Amino acid sequence: RQRHETETRDRDTRQRQRQKHETKIRDRDTRQRHEAETREQRHETETRDRDRDRNTRQRYQTETRDKDTRQRHENRDTRQRHETETRGTRHETETRDEDRDRGGFGQWPANQVL
């Protein structure tokens, strides 16, 4: 009877030790899986943030380039318009002065020697 009690106690002790070891292994596996998932999520987040930042930077560069191009075109158009207006005004002034010098539109002054 005593031997039976000893065997039962030893068997129970071994069973508890095995269960404790299995729990330890299971906890380790769970922890490693969670760490791997966390690493993967962190990597995905960093990648997403990096992509978003790059897209934002590219959009800003594109908007800036487009704005600069529009400004250059507006400046060019304004300059050309001004040059055209100036040329037209200069032509009108020269024509008026020539007409005045000739004594009227299409006429030479009477005192001018041909």
C-alpha cells in the first residue's frame, strides 16, 4: 500500500512537472508569435508612413513645379503683351510724328524740300 501511494505521488509529480513544462513552452511560443506579429505590424506601419511621406513630398514638388510654370507663363504672357503694346504705341507715336513732320496725314509740308 505504501509503495502504491509512493508510485501515485511520483506519477502525479511527474504529470505536474510535464504540465508546467508544456505551459512554459506554450507561453514562449505565444510570446514569440506576438513579437513577430508586432514586428510585422511595425514594419507595415513604417512602410505605409514612408510611402505617405514620399507621396506628400512628390505632390508638393509637383504642385510647386506647376505653380512655378504657371507663374513663368503668366510673366512671359505679360511681358509679351507689354512688348506688343509698347511696339504698337511706339509705332503709333512714330507714325503720328512722321505725319506731323509731313504736315498732316500723307502730305509733305509745303516748306520741306523733296
